[in-house]
Amino acid sequence: MFHKKNILNQMMCLSLFAGLGFFALLGASPALAATAPNLGATSTYAVVSSTYNNSNTAPQTIINGTALQPAVCATTLNAPVPLSITGTTVVPCDPLTVGTDFGLALANLNAQADAPTCTFLDATPLEAVVIPGHPAGTFPPGCYTSAGAMNITANGIVTLSGAGVYIFRPGGALNTGADSRVVLANGACASDVFWAPVGAATLGANSGPSFTTPTFQGNILDAAGITIGHFANLSGRALAFGGTVLTDANTITVPTCAAFVPPTTAVPTLNEWGVIIFMLLAGLGSVYYLRKYRRV
């Protein structure tokens, strides 16, 4: 009798664990380290600022927004401003729409950066940071934060690799050296890259006028102000509601690539299907033996 009770207990445990494992696998979904904030009213803008200064008269600063959509917003738009703008200019920035949505998006990024799932970086220049499984200076999608400034040194190259959302929140300033670059690879999209420094953002100058190749990628949200160096090109947005944006013979292009949409349901791999089938068989076997031994 004792032997039969032991078998029954073992079968019940096996059945329970098999069922729990099966439902855990069916309900599993990939964990995403970062999610894109809603830019709201700021989404069409290439530049948002309280004061917008353009320091170079020739060649022009080129801002590529969307025709008939707001592209530049400033409370103070300093003249003369030699700009070539696709889209409309709004003066002043509306604090109830642009200001509110900027603040909500920045708060969302800060909240994600303060979460324990965000990867903490030390003072190493970004092009020298090694993320496990990736070459130096290559970052997969995710959230990255630091206690102080984040820097890319002169001629440094940072690669964002893979489709997904990227968040970089320096605890201080964001600084990039002359002729440095942030490049996208393997499906990464500038729409999904967010830089949210606590201090000011300064993008280093580019040595030659290239109006087709971006030198920096992503959306910069920085109330402390954004300075874009001579001939530096941004694929993204310079959003500094409450701060100053300074351009200098740059090209700023609002990204047109589709924003990343996270998967809502995980599809099991072949190995996972094998585990599921095993658990189903184990569960059915447990039920069979339970019924058999209860008759004895």
C-alpha cells in the first residue's frame, strides 16, 4: 500500500509540473528592455526649442521634415536664419501641446533609465564599450544609462545593431567628438533611437560637407540644450523644449523608417515544441497512471 501511495504522489507531482511548464511556455513572451515613448505633438518636428540659433550663413542648414507639417518650433527664432525647411515653422512653441508631450516623453525615458533592467555604463567612451556577445562599440536594442556624461571620442564609431528600441540616458552631458559617427545596422531605425541626457548635448563637427550621410542617429530630447557642430548631420530630431538649439550648416532629417512594433505573442522554436510535446505526453501518462492506480 505504501508503494502504491508513493507512485500516486510521484505521478501527481509529475502531472502538476508538466501542466505548469506547458502553460508557462504557451504564455511566454520575449522581454523587451526598452519601449519607445509617444512623441505626440513633437513627432513631426525636426527642431523644438525655446531659442533657435543658426550660426552659419553659407551653406544653409537644411531641415527635412514633412511638407505642410510642423517642422521647426521656437519661442525665439533668431534672424537672419539661412534655413532650407521642408515643412512649416511654428512661433512660439505651444506649451500645452508641444511642451506637454515633450515632458511626457522625456519622463518616460527617464523612468525606463531608472529601472533596474536598464544597463549601467561606466565612463568608458561609447565606441569602446563592450556589451557581452558584441564587438566593442556595438549595442543591441535596449536601455543604457550612466552616472555621468556619455562620450564618443573624435573619429569614434558607435554601431546600433538590430531592430528594436534604443535608449541612452547619460547622467550628465552627451558629447561626440569631431568626425565621430553613430551608424545603424541589421534593421535598426533612427525613429527607435532616443538620447535623453541630463546635461547639454553637443555633437562634434564633421570635416566635410556631406548632406546625404548622417553622422548621428536618433531623437535627442534635452531641455538643457542641443548644439550641432559644423557640417554634422542628424537623422532624427533635436527636441529641446525650454532650451536652446544651435545649428551650423547641418542637415537634420526626420526619420521615415517605420517605428519598431514589438511582437505580442511568442512563437515557440523547434526546441520549445519538443519540450511542449514531451510535457503533454508526460501529463497524459500521469493521468493514465493516476486512473489506473486509483482502481487498484
